[in-house]
Amino acid sequence: MNEIKVGDIASGLKKRVWEPLPSDLALVLALAALASVLTLVMPFAEIPLRGPIGLILVLILPGYALASALFPGNEGPGRLIRGAISLGLSLPTVLLIGLLLSFSPWGLTLGPIVGSLVLITFGLVAAAYIRRVQLPHEERFSPGFDWDLRSFLTYRDPTMPAFMIVVAELLLFEGYVDAGVVVHGMNLIALVISSAFVPGRTHQALMLLPLFRLVNVAVPIFFQLTLYSYALVYAPMFIPIYLILKSGRFSRQEIGIEFRNFWIYLPVAVVIGLFLGWVEYQVIRPEMLIPEVNLKGVIMLSIIMIFFVGLIEEFMFRSVLQTALIDWIGSTKGLLAASLLFGLMHSGYGLYTEMVFVSVAGIVFGLFFIKTKSLSLVSIMHGVTNISLFLLVPMLIG
């Protein structure tokens, strides 16, 4: 009889131990891991976030993990009181760790302090997890929010890779190029791996953005920013475009291989493009991309801006990304999300106003694409915008 009971208890505990990690404990682990990266790992340690994330690691995380281990049920302290207890428990925990380290061979240096705090936090989270899952669901403490850690870490949820693109672009915007490139590279690898297990098209669409940025960042190392460097930056993107077309995940209609009413909408595309180019010139005031205004220079500028810049960016952001995001989160949110990412991918200019303008322009391009279902027309609109920006407006004003 006793053997049966012991077996039942062990079986029940084994089943509970493999339950998903509660959202609050998952967040504690994520913040502790982030703190170790931002304080110890280069080039991320150069980012001025060591202070804020260090305070969170010192003042909150160990205490919250310990409080969660002490009070696993909903009959314990409420959320506000639990937060106060976390502060009260963190300080003694940190002081004890500091005391032990002072007698250790490692001493009170940054690495051992951060490493010890992270390890202690991880251990307390494990204890809190085991104690909580042993309780019936209705008796467990509820943090009040739900976060599917498995979907995030396995990249099954596209929110995480999209967020990483935003983080990488903001790092580039602030001048932390090495950190931004590393985030983009890690994100691209994770997207490639996860896309083999995720049936949707959003991962394939998001993959184009870090890939394009890595190519974009690498080329100016060897070439100055000239008209021909645009062709060098954009030309490699024809390879992933070909692979997407070959995969057949996007239909001809979704991509915008449509020429009905082309001549009707063409004047509209040109007029809107000229206007957007004039507005963008007021934001960034660039120089002309061709040294002399002659027929050859105008033709080369037009070809590159329409058939390289316009075609590739519109394929990426409208044909693929916008289409995939609309399927995932709906028409309005998909349009806005694609346009926001379009704006963030112009972080290289170092101007918030430019990112805002390009995001708004992305909405215009997106609505025009939805209306016409034509990649060629929206590519011409985009190309004319750049021709207006880099040639017509500077020539007229100058």
C-alpha cells in the first residue's frame, strides 16, 4: 500500500515538474540573463544599461525569487506586498553574497558579484518553480500576466524576432554598431533554425530584414556611399528574393505580379513619389548622388532607384512582410507593423524624424500596394521618391 502511494506521489511530481515555467519566474530568469550579458559580455557591456539592469538584479530579482519560493500559493502576500518583500529580501541576500565573496579567492569584483547573483537567482527560481507546481492550479500564486516562454525562446511566436529587429536597429541608431550587428546576426540564425519547424510565412518574411541590414552594414566598409554603392548593397538581395519566389509560399497575386490598370495608376504613383521625395528632403537635406546632371547620370540614378532600391525594398516590406503580417495579426495591425519596421530600418540616418517620416511613407506605400496589388507600381513610386530626394529637389533648390 505504501509503495503504491509513494509511486503515485513520484508520478504526480514528475508530471508537474514538466509544466511550463510560470510567467513571472520566466521573466525573472530572462532579466537575470540579460543583466549578465549587459554587464559582462562585450560589445553589449558598452551600452549604458549596466546601471539600470544592475539595480534590478541587485534590488529585485533575488528577493522576488526567494519570496516566490517561500510563498508559492495564492494565500500568501498579494502582488504589491510581494514586491515590497522582494526589496526587503534582496538586500540581505546581496550582503550575504558580498560577505562570502570577500573571503573567497575571487574577491568583490564585478564578474564574481554578477555571476553569484545570477546563479543564486536561478537556484531560487528553480526552488520556487518546484514548490509552485506541487500545488493544485487553483491554489497557485498568479502573477496577473501570461507569457509563453517556450514560444518565445523557440521563436515560434514571431513577436520575439520582430522585437529583436527593433532592438538591433535602435542599437545601430545610437551608434552601437557592433552590438547591433551581433543582435541581427543572432536573430537571423535563430530565424533560419526556427523557420524549419514553424509552418507560417512570417519567419521567412522577417528573415529578410536582418539579412539585408548585415549586407548593408558590411558594404560601406569597402566603398564610400555613392550611387553605385546602392547597387552593391541591394544586388545580393536578389538571391533571397529568388529563393522566396521559388519556394511558392507567396502567390503571384500576393507578391504583386499584376499589371492591370498599370497605366491608370502610374501618374498617381509618380505624383505621390515626387511629393514624398520633397518632404523627405526637408527632413534629411542630402546632397545629389550624381556629380553632374547629364543624361547618363539621370538614367543610372533612375535605374538604381527603381529597379534596385525600390523593387527590392518594396518586395521585402510590402509583397512579403506586409502580406505575412496581415495574415498573422490582421490588415490594420499588419500594415502598421510593416511600416514601423520599414521606418526603423532607416535608422542609419541617425534622425528620429527620418524614421518617423519613413514609417508614414511606408503606410502610404502599403495602402497603395493594397489598392493596386502591383509590385511594379509601388516600386516606381518608391523609386520616384528617391529620384526626387537625391536629384530633382536638390537640383531645383540648389
